[in-house]
Amino acid sequence: MTKPAPSPTPHELLHRQLVDFARLSEADLHLAEGSWVSRRIARHEFFNFRNSVCRYVGFIVRGLFRVYYVDPSTGQEHSLVFVPEGAFITSLKSLLTQEACPYYIEALEDSELLVISVERLQELYAQAHGWERFGRLLAEQYLILQQSKAESLLFESAEQRYLGLLRQFPGVTARVSLGHIASYLGIKGPSLSRIRARLSGKRGARSDE
């Protein structure tokens, strides 16, 4: 009987993602050996706090994070993005400028990451074009994410934004509270409930045809 293949280690998962994301070579990966260190963050603890300087880029081995800010005038939370395992996470502007971050980055689940400091990244950028490409692609990814979010709020209905979230993040409703999802969509909880009920009715109608 053939034994199942062993599960990949956290660093193996990281290396695969670095190759897929930025086409890093074996030499590039070797150059950063020992630079990514393990970090565990419990549910409802933080990768980064509001008004603190972000000094790390993290690769999420397992778990889920929410990036959000709190309106100082109302105390209301506004969810900006959900970041699951297999993705890189940081507060990019704070990382690049070393100024205070306006957002909270909270673990919604017990999470495991590999993190690298901004100082070490800057050294790698100077040593290899592959790591320069990683930094550029990371910045482009964040720019596209922010512009896509802004455009969805301008041009799409709340229902379209909800369907887009389901496509982008299958299973999100099993891992994120409906309150956080409503906040991400820019609507109130009752409006999200009506959208979900309407979509459920449409699916039921199609199944009866």
C-alpha cells in the first residue's frame, strides 16, 4: 500500500507561492534562507494595530485575517478586505513609509504565518532582481485590490458586490461573520439578510424548473 505523500512544510508552501507569485529562482530562495520566521497569532489578536508602524510582510500558512478601520467619530468598524491562507499580508503604505498604519489587521481564526522584516526585504531587493520583482508585484497587487474595491462601491450594487465576494472567496460565509461581511459590502446587516434571502429564493426557483 502506497503511503500518502507528507504534507508540505510551512516553508515549502512559502517557496511554492514565491515561485508562482514572483517567479523567484532557487538562488533567490536560497538568498533569503532563514529570513522568514514563524509567528502564531491567536483568534482576535492582531498582526498590526492602528497607529503603529508595520515592519513585516507575512505569508499566511493557515488562518484568516480581516483588515479594517474604525471611524473615530462614530466608533463604527469598516472591513476593507479578508485575507486567507496562501496570501501575503502587510500594511503596504506603512511598510514603505515607516509611518503609522491607520488600519487594524486582525486574525479571525487561530493563524500561523511566516514573516520577514522590512529591513531584510530591503537588503534582498538590493541583492537580487527576483526579490525586487516580488516587491513590485506586491505593491501592484495592493494597488489593484484597493482600486477594485473603490470601483465596486461606485459602480456595483450591494448584491453584485456580495456575489463578487463569493466568487473571490468561496466559503467566506462559513468563516466570516455576516456582520463583518455587511461592513465589507458597505451595507447594514438587515440589507445583507435580504440579499441572501433573495438569492436563496432565486436558487430555489431554478431548482424547481
